[in-house]
Amino acid sequence: MPLWGFFGPVHIATLIAAVIINVIIFLALKRTAKRTQHIVLGILSFAGWSTIIYNLVTWGRPLEYLPLHLCSLNGTILPFAVWTKNKKLCNLLLLWSFGALFALVALPYSSQQMVLFGWPFNFFYFPHVLEVGIPIMMFALGLAKLDHKCIKSTLLITFSAYTIIHLINLAINSAQFLDFNGEVIKVSYMFSIYSKDFANPVLDLFYSILPYDYWYFFLAIPVIILYLMCWYLPGMIAAKKVKA
């Protein structure tokens, strides 16, 4: 089987397939009862947990595979958001689903070497596909409600998590834990510490513009704001018209 690669025919095909998979799930659920939609998405929402368990067990290096990347946080919280329909969580994961999409589009260099349909690929690709689609489907199917008032909590939680995880990265790296091969463990959860071992072409670009750990990722803020406005601006305009 071919390697996943980066924006070659295989990578592009998997991105198209990701869209198709989510569209098929949405269309299959669209005409079903709300209860059925809720149960099916609730079951699928546990896909991220399978990846977390797989990585912790398979590689034997748990400090390097803690569920502290944005996609892992998304996968961890997703079942709670779906089953409870909590408004703040669902709106939060609307942004975090964009993080899962970013992971699929701008593949880390290590992921580019995955063999298509090998176990590492399967446990990375399919949960990420669902982590992109399920939060969006919750709103598209009317199981959750968009609320622009949640933008503040979404940004506060996201950047607080990024900051806390950066401190965790610094703590783990400064402790100089050794793996089973006697090599010092280095981590960069949420990519707050730049390294070619963890980066991808987009992060390379960010770091070339702002070469400072932690701060370089703030270059993504305009993209985040644009993404959120695509979802919330119509509702914000409508709310202003009602007040007027």
C-alpha cells in the first residue's frame, strides 16, 4: 500500500473521502427520528477514545501520546457534548472540529509516512474524519443550537487549554524523562513548541514568520476568527436586526 504523503494523489483522495463519508452519514440520518440521530452520533463520537487507547497501548511511550493535542481533547470531550447536547460544549467543538480538519489537511511529517489503511493510519484518519463531521452534524440536524454568545467561552477555553498544555510541555521536557531506549523524551502537545519532529508545512511557515515557541501559533488567530464568523455572523446580524 502507498504512503499517505502530502498533497499527492493519495492525500487528496483521502480528503475527498473524508467529505464523502460525513455527507453520507448526514444524508443517512437526515430523514430519521431525532432520537435515532442522537444515538448514532453518540456511538460514533467515541471513535476518538479508540485512538487515545490505541496510542497509549501500542507504542509503549505514554508520555509522548497523552491526549493533549487539540484533536485528542476534541475526541475526549465529543461524547459528552453529543450525549448531553450541552450548548457551550457543542459550540466549543465547532471550533475544535476545525482543528481536526487542520490535522487532516496539514499532516504532520510523521503522519505523512503512514501506510494507507495500516493500523496507525486507520486510528488517525477515521476518528479525525468523525471529529470534523460530528460537531457540524449536531447543528445541521438541529441537535444543537448555534449561539454567538458562546464565542467568548470558546476562545477563552481554547487559548487557556493551549497555555496550560504549553506549560505541561515545558515541564515534561525539562524533567528529561528517558524512554525505553534511553533517549530523552521531548513533547510538543498542541504544537506549542516548534520542532521539525512535530511540525507540518503550515507550522513551518508560521515559525518562519514569528520564530518564538508558543507565540508563533497565534498567527492562526485571523483564520480562527474568519472560520467562526462564517458560522456566527448571520446569527449576529439577525440578532441586531431584532434588537433594532
